[in-house]
Amino acid sequence: MHTSMEAANAAEVAELRLDQLASEHVDIKRWINTTLQGLLCAEGKTAESEADVEACVTKLFNRLQSHLQEVSGSVEDTIAQALVRLPRTGLEVGRMATEAQQLQSQMQSIQEVAQSAVEAAAKPYFSQLNAFKKTQEKLTRCSDTLRKASQVESSMKQLDDLMQQLRISPSEVDMDAVAGAIGEVRRNLAELRKLEVTFGEKQLEAVERYEPIVQHAVEVECMDVLRRREVDRAVQLLKILETIGRAEAVLQQYSVESMANEKERVERMLIGSTSGATISPARAAELLKSQLMPSIGYAISDQLDYLLRMVQLEGGANADTLPMEKNAAKPHDAEALTVKLMRFIVDEVTGSIAYALGPILERVERNEELIACYDAVRQLKLEEDIGTHVLGVGPMGGGHNNAVGSSDPLREKLARQVTTYAFSEMVGRFGKASLLEAFAQREASLVADIIVGAPKHTLRREQFQAVMDVVIDAVKRIVRFFPEKTLPMCIGKWREALLEMISRLRPTPKTPQGILLGNLSSARSVVWQLLQNAAKATSEYLNSPELQRLYPSLADAVNDQLRTQLWAPLTEALDDCTAECQRAAKRTIIEPVVAKANGYDSQPSWGSKQNEEDAASGMSPPASYTPAQIAPSELVRALGEAIVEIPLALEALRGDGDGRPNGIEDLLEEVAGNWLEDIVRTAVADFIENKVGNITICFPSGAPDAAKKEAAAVEQLTTDLNYLKSILSAVSGDPFEELERTLAKLKAVALPSGKPITIRHLLSGGG
């Protein structure tokens, strides 16, 4: 009995463990070990005997095989049953789909039939509902109208009581309540009078009668507390005034009063109390810099701190703000109002400074004085004083000791805005067209005065040096005083004056050779060097670290403008003048040389009209020549000798050194080599162009020995040119292309030609 029970338990354990094989994540190795251990325990055996283990494995294998057969049979039965039931299920699904389509079609038909009937039946009800809604809206408006009418009556009664109390004991009246009552009556009457224009006429008249009284009382009290700097009460009263649109006017009035002491101080120090008293611009600049601007800066900073306390009420930054509307204002609205009020304050003091400085600036004789006054008013700054002002200790007095901290970002922001505005207003007073034009005229006159005293037909080093020094100093002044406006005016005047000064170096047909050389030396070395030095000096000043730090973009703009509109045109004009002087100096040597060949183109040996004129006058024609008899003509020999003497002529320019301007010796030493080549080539080119080119060899075909004379003329010209070529080879090693080309053309002439030989036509490429 006991054995059979153990076997049953073992089978149950094995059965249970076979169910674990159905798990997807079963560990087969672990399952086998666990099952074998269970079988050994169930039979009371141990794993020490190999035979026992093999018996358990065999038993487990048999049971697994039996379980596999059972599972396979069960699966096959299930598949067979599904195959039998599947066709029936498909038929049922198809039938249900058909019935669903039929039902959908029937529902659609019902909807089409019923919708029109429902809409027709519901239409009267909708119309009735709309009528009820309109009636409800009318009743609501009537209710609101009646409520507002009732409020008008109650508010007017309250207002009458408050006005009666205001007449008896003004200090005990709640002005907030008065302003609120007036505002509420006005708003309600405005709504009611849209419905009936005659409604509330008596109440409106009473309100209009009360308003000036209340406004005056509130404004008087508000100005009084503003003077005493009672911030909390001032803010309350300003809220009341804001409801009737008078807050800004009161604050503007306070701004005027707050700067009264500074205005009086400005006028007393700059204008004086004695009639007709005057003060020099230099003294005005000193007073502005040392006394007035620091005091004004302190006063403006003090007022900014006070206004900020009304923007930032006690208890934290941006916790409350000045009102801009009936309700509490946004912070940026209060900031805008504060800046606007500070502008009123700045306008007051800048107006007084402009009034006092106007006559002083008109008397300025030197631009240094004008710049001193300009720099003095630019000393006004608020940022440097952030956090140093204690309210109540400034010029207006008072009893508050709360300072706006230096770390307050709102104060820093507003201080920058106010300072920028004050700076622009102060500086703008100096930007009047009359002051700018007078400034530019004074700078230009410094240059003009030097030029007027200079000689008319030459230019001395010390004079041009003085002009350049004046221009450099003027640029340093201009960059500090509205350079974007004054510089163009000065540049135009400077350029005109300096161009006229440079033009004095330009040659005229009657300019002596010595003056030509002196002007050329001045233009090439002295004036050019001074001009470059001045341009370099101004550029270095404008690019200096200090100026780049103070005015980076402005300094660059001034430098560019000077370079493009002053230095470049002057340098170009100087280069043109130098070239003209150089050509004129060369002409003084070239003209005597080319004059040696005058009449060469009209010699009798060329025939042409000269032969006809000689025949008509009875003169005998020139004798016939053979090639062996032809020699260089006298005029060509004279020209050759003059060309050979050109180096001597250049050497003669040096003179003995007595009476020569400084620099001419160096000039000739530098240019003599280049000039010799250029003068020789220019003389030869002039001879070929204006002498040889004008020759026409013409002997009438019927004249005696015409062919021989024509050949002799061509041979004469060729001989002259070959002679000239031999002379030139001794002067220059480079070939003279035009001379070579002329000889080549002459050699190619077919003789006898039977027609006139025009040399110019021949040289231009004709036959």
C-alpha cells in the first residue's frame, strides 16, 4: 500500500513537471536535472549508482514519449474539428455582412425621409428660441442701464457730500474717493447718454463744475508732496491725476521747478547780473567744466533717484510702478514715463545753457575756444554716479535717506538713456549751421592767410611746410568737433587753396629756364615730400590707439575722406604739374636744336613748287649731281652738331652754383641721363615729323634731267638721314626706330617714279 502511494506521488510530481515544458522560457537542462532528482527521491534511490540513474533516465524518456503522443493526438483532433467548423463559420460571416449592408441602406432611406420632416417641424421652435434670446439680451441691457442710472444717483449723492466736506475741511477729504466718484459718474453718464442724449444733464453740469475744483486741489497737494518728497502720498495723488489725464502736466511742472536753481546758477555765472556784462569763451568753458556741469549732473542724478522711488516703491524693485492708465501700469510704461520726465528736466537745463552760451559762441575768435566749450558740456555723465546719491541730501533737500543701489539694473538702464539724451541735447546746441560754417571758415582762413603771402610764381619750402602744419593741426581739431559736417567743408576750401598754390609751379610760355628748374625741383622733392609727410602724419594720428578707442569708426571715416578727397587730388595735381615743368624744361633745350633744321623741307634740291617759282623768276635751275657728289646738307650737319652738343647744354644748366635755388644740382644729377635720351629722341622725332615729313620731291616729267634730279633728291635725303643716324649712334646705343623706318621706305622707292614723292604719304604706308 505504501509503495503504491509513493508511486502515485512520483507520477504526480512528474506530471506537474511535464506541464512546465509548455513554458516558452523553460530551461531544458535545468528541467531534466530537477526531474531526475525528483524521480530518484520518489523511489528512495541515490545518484551514486549508475544503474539507478540510467533506470530513471529510461523511465523519464518513456514518459516524455508517451506525453508527446498524447499531445500530438490532441493537436490532430483539434485541427480536424476546426476544418469541419470553418466552412460553416465563413457562411455565417458572409450572411452577417449582407445583413449589415441591408440595414445601412434602410437607415439611410429612413434618414432622408425623416430629416425634411424634422427640419420643417423644428423651424418654428428655432425662431421662437431666437426671439427669446433677443428679448433676454434687451432685458440684460435694460438691467445694466437701470443699474448705471442708479449708480449715477448714488455716486452724485456721494460726490455732493464729498465736495461739501472739501469746502469745510479739505485735509480730511479722501481725494481718491472724490476722483473715483467723478470717474464713475462720467463713465456711467457716457454709456447712458448713448441711449438718451438729454439724460443726466444736471449731473454732468455738476461734475464739470466739481472737476476744476478737485483738479486744482489735487494738483496743489501733489506739487506740495513732490517738493517734500513724500513718495507714498505722491504716488497716490499721481494715480488720481492720471485718471483725469493731468499727471504728466504736474510732473512736468515739478521738473521745471526742480531745475530752477540750476538754471539760475547757469545764467548768473555765464551771463552775469550786470547789464551788458560779457564773459570770454575760455572763461565760459572753464566754468562749465569745473562747476556747472558737475552740479547739473548731480542734480539730474538726484531727480532720477527720486523718480525711481516712485517707480520702485518701498519693498523691492519693480514691485509697483507709476500709473499710466486707470489700472496699475506695466513696468515698461512707468520706465517710459520716467525717461520722459527726465527729458523735461534735461530740456530745462540745456535750454538755459544754450541761451547763455549763444552770444558767447558767436564771439569765438579761435576754434580752440569753441572746442573747449564743446568738450566742457560733454562732461555731463550719470553712469559714474550710480549708487552714490542719497535722496534728500541733494539740492532740493528733503528727509528721505534711501539710495538706489549701484547694482539696480533699472537705474543703470535709465541712467544710460537719460545720459544719452542729455549728451545729444547738449552737443546738438553746437551743431547749428552758423557755428559749423564759422568753424570751417576759421580753419580755411589759416591756410588762406599763408598762401596769400606766398610769391605768385613759385613755392617756397617754408611756406608749404607752414600750410601742411596748419592742416595737420586743423585735422586734430576737426575730429573733435562734428567731423562728419565740418570736415567736408574744410576739405573743399583746403583743396581749392592748395590746388591754387600748386598751380603757381606750372610753367608759362615765358617762364625763364632757371625758374622752371627751380619749380621742377620744388615739385619733385620738396612739395611732394611735404605732402606725403602730412598725409602720413594725419593717418598716424587718426590710427593712434587713443583715437581708435574714443572714435573707432569716426576716425576711420575721417582718414578715408582725407585720403580720397584731399591727399589724392593734391598728389595727382602735383604729379601733373611736375610733368608739365619737366616738359617745359626739356623744351628749352629741344627748341634751339630743332631750330637748326628750319627751312630743310623747302630746299631747292627737292624741286616741287620752288623750281617752278625759280623758273618763273628767271633763276637757273640747280646743277645736276651725281651720287658721288652728294654730301650731307648744311642744315643736317648743323642739326647733328646741335644734337652732339645736347650733353653740354644739360651740363650748362648746372651753372656755377651761384644764384641757383637749393636742390637744382641734385635734380639735374638725378634726371640728366634720362633727359639726354629723351631730348635727343624728341628732337629727331620732331625733325622727321615736321621737316622730313613736309618734303615733296617733285620734278616735272618734261623738265630736263627730271629723272636724274629726282634720284639725286632721294639720294640727298637718304644721305642726310644716314648722316644723322651716324651722329645719333655716338649719342645713344639704342636704335631710333622712326629713323630706321624712314630710311627703309626711301630705299624701297622705285625710281623714276613719274609722279611727286610725298614723304609723309610714304611714311604713312602709301606708295
